[in-house]
Amino acid sequence: MRSTLARDLGSREITINNVQPGRIDTVMNPANGPMADQIRGSIALGRYGSGDDIAGLVAWLASPDAAFITGTSLKVDGGTSA
């Protein structure tokens, strides 16, 4: 679906990307929750992410600096999938 939209909307200079966040410290998924130590062990950076970690990427993707990026998925997971 992502690549189809990227192709369909590319001629209008509309970019389509997918941001895949990893463990983010939220009220529903706290960095000090009961499984937090075990989960942190699977994250290369050793910490949960923050909303700012995700927002920074999203802001960059929406900027002119990322105008040539489309049809891709970007993982922001602190290295969990590394």
C-alpha cells in the first residue's frame, strides 16, 4: 500500500513514508514498568525512546530536507531490530 501511494502521489510531490517506533516511554508503556528491565535488555541503546525521538524524525520527514524520500519504512527503535 505504501509503495502504491508513493507512486500514485509522487507526481504531485507528495511523499508517503511509514515510521515504525519501538518501545516508547508512555503512560501505557512506562520505562519503569514491570517488564522494563527485560525489554531494555533487547534495545541496543539500552533505553526506551521518547516522544521527542519520534517527533524529530517525523518533523524531518515533513521538511524539504527529506523531499526525495518516499515509499519507505523507517524504524525508530533504538536498535531493537539491529
